[in-house]
Amino acid sequence: MNVTLIIILLCIIMSGYFSATETAFSSLNRIRIKNMADKGNKRAALVLKLSEDYDRLLSTILIGNNIVNIACASLSTLLFVRLLGEDAGASVSTAVTTVIVLVFGEVSPKSIAKESPEKFSMFSAPILNFMAVLLTPLNFLFKQWKKVLSRFFHSSASQGITEEELITIVEEARQDGGIDEQEGDLLRNALEFNELKAADILTPRIDVVGVNVCAGAEEIASVFTETGYSRLPVYQDSIDNIVGILYHKDFYNKIYGTGKGIKDVIRPALFITRHKKISQLLQELQASNHHIAVVIDEFGGTVGIVTLEDILEELVGEIWDEHDEIIRSVEKLSDDEFLVLGNANVDKLLELLGYDEETEAVTVNGWIMNELQKLPEKGDSFRFHEWQVTVMEMEERRVKSARICRCGQC
């Protein structure tokens, strides 16, 4: 009886080991294990090796777990039948064995392994590797059986990680405290960077400040002073005919005070369409040593401009220098109220409000126009889900600012 009890106890311990190992290997952070292996941790390297052939790993764990569970149940039945008789012994054995295996062989070890999957997987790896070698014939048979099953049950789902899944991983890491909010925003911006087009970030034509190619030095100097810009588009006749870019340093070093015109110092402009991906545009700007790209439409007219700073801000957030007046495009007044500018990006606003919706508009001004189906006027409002959007200020025919508040909280 003592030998039987010892064997049953060993079976329960091994059942807990296999259960915990399965949870540990399915929950571990492969990137963390890989980093540890790269730093010379042999246990981590063994874990990585075992996890790379997950089918062999899983079949080893399941075979071992079933063997010890069946052995435990059989020996317990024999023990209780010997003590209580055939009828009562079988029933009591089933009840007692089920509870013990469930508590000590399944739930408890899996809960422990879930808390520290990397640590437990490294602890269990040598034993598991030995078991995998020992059970090689059975693993081979199960592998062939899987090939047979795969012919009847085809998986069409992609095994790669999608961009949405990566963004979710970043968000979970931020919420768990693995990365801070700034790092999370940077990673998220980098993942979404390739999807953005010039139309998503351009400064619209109406807001573009430029100078006429025939303008005098004092007039140009006044524009540089008032705007604080270091580069200005130069146009001939109208802003639809941009002929180049005037640099602040070129103007003051070679033109100002000399009586010369600016034609000889303006630099060539880079022209692009509104559908240009900003990831490609960044490479073009770097290769051509440009800082401004002019966005044109199908008729050759100016749609707007995109600067190198605009592109970088999509990665790292707003960049302010000593000449900039700090203006927040979206100001959070409370959890239930926001003040937004008409030129704010509508996709970012909707994301802030908790919605992932497609809209044809790029700016809040365009979004409000689409929702109202008319030219907005001060005081116009509409409901968007549980939010009330109200036009606060107009600038000519454009929305300058709008107030967004949760319905019932306005």
C-alpha cells in the first residue's frame, strides 16, 4: 500500500508538472526568451528550441499528462477497492481522484505557471526535452496523423501578425506598464505611418503663405518676420503657379539690402500628388535635400504643401520651436467636453472619442460640412452618437472652432 501511495503521489506531481508546463509554454513571451537566449542563457535557448517545434512539444506534454493521469486513476481505484470493497471503492476513488487531480494536477499548477511562464518554462525545459526524446516514436506517429488530418481540415487563416494585432499588442503593453504612454504613442505612430498619404497631413492651399516672385525685399522681409517661417513658397501670378522655394538664409545673405530680385536664389520645388505615401515622400525629401513638397491636383493647381516637419510630427507628435505660437488643435476641457479647431485631423479626433470610423473628410471643418450637408454657420450643431457637435466660431466660410460635448453634459 505504501508503494502504491508513493506512485499515486508521484503521478499527481507529474500531472501538475505537465499541466503547468503546457500553460507556461503557451503563455511565455517569445521575444523575452529570445533576448535571454541571445545573452547566453542556455535554459532560455532550450526553451526557444522546444517552442519552435510546438507540435512535438504539445504531443509530449499531452502523452505524459494522460499517462500519469490514467495511472493515478487506475492505482487509486485498486487502492480504494482493496480498502472499501468493489462497489463503494470505485465510486469513492472516482470522486477523490477527480478532486485531487483537478486541484493539484490542473488548476493550481496552471495558475502558478501563468504568473511566471518564462521562469517555469526554463525550469521544466530539461525534463521536457528528455521526455520528448524518450517519446520520439509516439511523437512521430502523432505527427503523421496530423498530416493526414490537415488534408481534410485546411486552415485558410494567415499565421502572420497583422498591423491591427501589433497595435493591440502595443496598447496592451502600455496598459500593463511595460512601456510608458510616450513610447506607446511613438510605436503606434510608426506602425500607422505607412498608411498615411500627403492629403492626410498637408497644409491646405488657403492656409499656405507665399510670396510673389516679383515682390520687393521689404515685403518679403515683412512676411518672414510675421510668419516666423524659414522657407516660403514663391509663386508667379497666383499660388496655383508655385515656381520654387525661398530660404530665409538665402534671402538675407544674398538679396536683402542689395536691390536684387529673388529669381536667382529661389530653389526648385518638389511637386507631388495628394495620394503620395508620406513614408515614400520622407525618403524623397531626404534624397533631394528638400524640406517642402507642393501637392498639386489633376489640373496642376496647388492643393497645399507638406513640410518635413509635418511628416516628423506624425511620428513624434507636435514639434514647437521658438517662433511657433503653441496652439492645441484639440483641447480637452473635461472627460465630457472638447474644444477643437476646424483644421484638426478628424481621424485623430474620432479616435480620441473612441470611434474607428471611415470618413471622406480630412479635417474637422470638412467633417462638419459633410454632417450638416451645407456651409456651416455659427451655432449650427448635430449629434454624433452620444456627442453633440456645435460650431463655435467661423472664419469666412470655414469652421474655426467647434465644441464637442457628451449629450446630457452640455
